[in-house]
Amino acid sequence: MDLVSDEILRKAASGDVEAFEQIYRAYAPFVFNVALRMLQRREDAEEAVQEVFVTVYSKLKGFMFRSSLKTWVYRVTANHCINYLNKHKRHEKGRVDLEDVIGT
């Protein structure tokens, strides 16, 4: 069961900011929890929530109602977190911890 009605969803998809705010309030805790489990850092999860909802806002017009909104939001969140982890894994490969270098 979705946390917002199809009517709210359609309004938000057509640009109704108040309707989108209802979606944000309903799903932000869910997105945060998924992101926190995947990213393991509160700060990264908080940032992910903002970025996920920017994506949701921009792609909401394309939501086809083939799945529940929660399932779709979960997939957007998971994909965002996977991309984030892959990007940061590449950057961390060449990284050396300063304490290892100076021997403290």
C-alpha cells in the first residue's frame, strides 16, 4: 500500500509543489533508512535523501503506475546508493591514510 494517493501523485507529476511535498514527507524516512543501510554513514544517507528526491521530482512524470510508488522510490534510492558506492570505491583505491604514512 502506498503512502500517498494516485491523485497526489498525478498532481505532483504535473508540477504541484504541495503535492510533491506530501510525497517527500511520506517517503523521506523510508529513503533515509534504505540509504543508511547501504551507505553506512549518516551524512551520506542524508545527502542521498536530497539527491534521490531531486531524481524523483525530475522523473515523476514518467512514473507508469506499473509498480507501487514505494517500489519505484526504493529502486531509485538503491540505484543512487550503488552508484555512490562505486564512484567512491574508485576514488578510495589510490587513497593512502596519512597516519599510515607518518607512522602514528
